[in-house]
Amino acid sequence: MRLGIHTKINEGFEKAVMRLVKLQCNACQMFSRSPRGGKARPLGEGEVRMFRELCDQYDINPVVVHIPYVLNLATPDPEMHEYAVSMVREDMERANLLGASYLVLHMGSHRGQGVEKGLDQVTRALNKALSNYNGETILLLENTSGAGSEVGYTFEHLARVLRDLETAEAGVCFDTCHGFAAGYDLADEQKVAATVIELDRVIGLSNLRLIHANDSVFELGSTRDQHADIGQGFIGEKGFKAILNHPKLREIPLILETPAESDSDWERNLKTVRRLAVPDG
Ligand SMILES: [Zn+2]
């Protein structure tokens, strides 16, 4: 099992990797810059080399970069559109430098212009951002919970943008909390099986590269994005047991984005996942 957490890097890459090692993680996700936006600090050659060496040494793979939440790829506003395009491009380059397999992003909100136009804007922005990109990091579209005027909350939305991307390779990151909030039931084995069949039918399982494993504070279809500890939300232990043991999902790397004030919060959630990932004898 490839399992990791969304880790902070504000105390430097070495500390971040050592925390992952202590937590026995073999995958990780991070922001490559402040999640609130602003100009990114250039990555130093030395720190990049050290980070890549440490990840090799401790078998941390995949490394995932998550793009800041401030950008909106679906925006009708030309200035915000340009900002989003340049941030995606910059983060793809930064992720590539860090040896990250994936850059994960949310599509954003259409702000009243409607879902169709919003999705077209996303495609336009991503095609601009990725033109002539030839790094190794692969872009992943993450499903959203469908709050407000967000796009990207159905498998059809994701499939459509994937289809219209001109880039050679892109895929999908499925966030269990967002999916559940958007109405994809995951609360038991049958529901998980049905959701996986639907994902395969619409997106294709070969495009599913990453899972964000988060329980949901709110009920099925709430459209509210609030992550809960694994097993402590409406997806529950039964749901996660089914997700973690589904034969088609077992090979997909998992990143936890559960609420964490300290390492003991991560430890508790990692322990739950490891316990539930073992099928009944
Ligand atoms: Zn997520």
C-alpha cells in the first residue's frame, strides 16, 4: 500500500521527509508555495537535490504537489484567468523540479456563467498552461464537493475536461469526502462497488491515479467540503474498509488530508487506515 499525508514544508524539506519517515509514510503531498498565493520563493538547487535524494533513500513515491486553493480555473474574469494559467504553469515546473509524479488541482467556480462555460474555461486555461510543457509531472484533476458554483463535482465534468486536454498525459484524483458530499455514496461495500463502476464507466479506472482519503463531516450529497478523521464521519469505518479493500483501488496511492494539529492526529488516522486495509481473515 502506498500511503502518505499532506505535509507542511515550511520548516524545510529535510524535516518534512523525516516526519514522513517517522510516520512510516511512503507517499506524500505538499504545497510547493504558500497555499494563500502570492509570489513563490524560487526553489534552491541544493534543497531540491536533498529532497529528491531523501525521497529515494526512504522510498517516498509518489510525491504529489497540490496547487494553492486561491486560483480559479473556471473564472470568467480575464485577469484571474491569466493568474490561474501562470500559476498552473509555474507549479507544474516546480513539481517537476521536485521530482513529483503529480500536480493536483481543483477546477474552481464558474461564478454564475454556468457549468458548461465554466468547464470550457478550465480546459482553455489548462491547455494554455500546459502548452509546450515537457516535464515529467502529470496533471491530476481532483473532484470537488459541488459547493456554490464549483465545477468538477461529477465524473462527467472530469471526463469532459480530460477529453479536451491537448496534453499527452493527465489523470484524476478522487477525493472520498468531496465525492461523498457530491452524492457518490461510499458508505458500504455495495455503494463503493457501484461508485467504482460509475467512475470506470465515465472516466476509466486507468485515469484514476490518486485517492485523497478523507471522511466527511456532512451527509451524502450535502455539497459541503469538510474533512473528518477516517471512520469518524458519514463514510465511516464500513465505508473505508470497502474502499481500502476494493480490488480495483488497492494499487492506487492514498493521501490523507484529515484535520491535523499535530503528528499524533496523523498517527491516529494512519493507524485506522492500516487497520481497515487488512481484509477480514
Ligand atoms: Zn483533496
